[in-house]
Amino acid sequence: MSNLTKVFIVLLTITSIFLCAIVVTYVANADNYKTRYSRIISERDALEQSKESLTSQLNEKNQQKDDLEKSLTGRIASEKAKADELRGKLGELERQNADLVQRTNDFAAVTKAFSETADKQTQTLNAALEEVKQLKAEQIKMGRELEEKSQALMEKTAIIETLETDKRRLTEEKADIQTRLDRLLGAGRGVAAAGLPVTPERGPAIAIPPVDRQVPLKGLVSEVDVRNAMATVSIGSADGVMKGTKFHITRGDEYICELSITDVDTDRAVGVLDLIQQQPRAGDNAVTEL
Amino acid sequence: MSPNGPVKKTAASNIYTVILAIAFGLLLATVIFVACKCYFQYGTLFKIP
């Protein structure tokens, strides 16, 4: 065997080993294309079925879309008509709103003027009421003065009547004395019997005691100050209440306490509580005579 | 008959025969492996499935 043959055998063997290794490696690592083909075919079939179902769904959806589009088109048309109608109504309402706002502003101005007038009239009324209170107080004071003067006039009238009676009696005594004197001076006449004056003799004028014009007062307890033992009654100088007037506070048939007036206003009076049997409260009766 | 006398015949070296046998066996094993692989994967040896 020549050397060339040996070399050839060795090279052939090495090349064979190399190529066999390459082939084995490639075949061992090659993909199974049949399996891949089958899988791809099945996937394609599934995708085709899916495509068909999706196409049918698409057609159905397109049909539904067309139907919905038609119905929505009709509704849009009707809604547009309604919108136009509502726009018209809105314009009319806006005009009415503007009119109402104008009227409201006018009413507000009138109300404001009326409020100002009412305030002025209230002030005038308060002033008039205050004046009425003052006039009532003056009236009460003048009534008292009138009573006092009437009483003095009655006393003086009684004195004048007494004096006139005395004068008449003295005139009659004078006439009687004159008659007796004339009889004494006349001759042959007897002594005339002494006459008696016609007018009876009266005693000296006696001053009439002042008439007790104190009428029973009746009111209600309006406020109670428990801490200071004071209370307010609902009547004042206009009703004849004076400082020092004593009220008896009652509640039904129960006697509560006594109230001595210390401060008097025209329509109310304030006093100090005394002889407290029970705690007084607003609404209790206040009378000067039980 | 050669001019240098009779040619001395010697037996061929067995080592190269063994090498050739190994190469042939390796090739045969490769072919069997490829054939089995093709048959089990594709069900045929030469046709395109």
C-alpha cells in the first residue's frame, strides 16, 4: 500500500467522521416540519373558521348597524325637530324671563320705597304713641288736679251756703228785732211775742274730707326678677298706679306675695316683692284689693 | 519480473483497513440514523409527504 493510499485513507476517514458528525448534528437538531405543517394547517383551518364566524358576525353587526343607523337617523330627525321647538320655547321663555326680571326690579323698587315709607310711618307712629302716653299722663295729672279743685269748690260752696244761711238768719233776726222795737216804742200795745227766725241755725262749715277715689286696680305680673326680689306689673300711671301702691299677687285662689310699687311708668310699674309665700311668675294676677 | 529482482510482497497493514472499516461503519450508522429519523418523523424515506 502506497503512502498516497494511506494518506488518502486517513483523509477519507477524517472527512467521513466530520461529515457524519455534521449530518448527525443537523438531523438531530432539525425541526419536525411535518408536525409544524400539521399544526400550521390546523391553525389555518381554525383561523378560517374563525374568519368565517367573524365574517358572519361582521355581517350581522353591519346589518344591526344599518338598522340602528336608520332608527337613530329617524330619532335624530325627531330630536332635531324637538330641539327646534324647544329653542323656540326657550326664546319665548327668555323673553318672559326678561319681562319678569323687569317686573321684579320694578316691584323691588316699589317695595323699597314702601319699606322706607313704612319705616317713616313707624317712626311717626312711635312718636305719636309716645306723645299719647305723655298726654295720658298729663290727663291723669290734670284729672287729679280737677278732682282736687272740684273738692275745694265743693268746700267753698258749702261755706258760701253756710254764710248765706247765716246772713238770711241774721236778716230775719234784724227784722224781728226791728218789729219788737217798733212794738215797744208804740203806746198801749203789749209786748209782742218773740218770733223765731225761719231759717234754722247751722253750725260752722265743715270741710268735706277728700273723697277716696281710689278704685281697685287689677293687672298682671309681666316680669319677675327673682334675684332682686322685684316684679313688673302690666299697668302704670295711666291706670292710676302711684308710687307706694301695694298690689296683692294671687294665682287663682292662692295668695302669692305682696308688691310695693317703687317706680311707675305710663303703662307699667315696678315694685319690690314682700311677704313672699310662693315664687311669683309672669301671668299672676296683681290687684290692690282682694 | 522486475529488473531489481523479484518484488517482495508484504501483507497490507491492517491498521488502515480498520480505519476504513471504522469510517464505513460510521457512515453506515449515520445513514441508519438519518433513515430512522426520516421514517419516524415523516413516515417515508424518499417521498415528500
